[in-house]
Amino acid sequence: MTAQEPVRRREAARVLLLDAADRVLLFHGFDPAEPARTWWFTPGGGLEPGEDSRAAALRELAEETGLAGVELGPVVAVDLAEFSYDGERYQQRQCFHLARTVGVGPVDLDSSGSAPDEREQLSEARWWTVAELRRTADQVYPERLVELLELLLRGGVPVEPVRL
């Protein structure tokens, strides 16, 4: 980022949603300003005024997946992401909540609660194993997702959130 470019700063909550087989849910999307550039990412989004990360994570998860009543766990990681989206620069402080669901697969997901422009930019939802993530050549965010998932699956919830 250069000093001349305005940067939008925001807080966000993301969800590491694991199913019974320890697969993580990721969405495949693109930047409207660069439709050929795609990536996989966790459910979540920006906090609304007065909203805490837990409430935002649950709201975003319900909007993007149709899942309500998910048992949302603690914040297991934090990150400062800097990126460009739709021609604007962002600096986003984000926390990652761990959550688990049982018996839910991709066919059970419903993104109709998302804003129409968000739905247009999401091409797919997929449950990934750690092994699949390790092998993929696709861009995945956060970049250290595999390391984080291995830590969580091997050692459980950390005492303090991991810095990505």
C-alpha cells in the first residue's frame, strides 16, 4: 500500500467451521475488479456498529450458510490482513472463531441470507480436509490456514489466540 491510496480499516470476524470429519468449510470467490483472480476463504465478514466478534461471526455464518444455532467456540487466531477488493484498499483486523457442526454437507448450505452482490461473487462452497489444503495450488486465505488447522486438530484450542 502506498501513502497516497486511502485505506479502509475495519474489524472482521471469521469462522473455522469444522464438520464431523474435521473438514473445514471454505468459499471460492473473486474480486469484482479482477474476476480472473480467485481464492478460497473462511465464512465471515465485517463487524457492524456496536457488534462484537462473536455476534458478527454467528450473523455472518447464518447469512452465508443458512446455519443457525451452531456452537461457536473461542477465538483461536487473530490476523491483520491487507488486501485490495473492488478497487479499494483494506486493512482488516480479524479474529477466527472455531466452530463445529455435525451432519452438514455442502448440499445443506444456503447462502440466500447474503447480500446479492456477495452471492454473485461466490462461485462455490466446499468442505476441505487438511491433506487437500496442503496439496492445492489454489490461493487460500488465511495463508497459514493449514498450520492453524493442524495445531487445532492435534493440540486443541490454544490458551491464547495464534497470531497469523
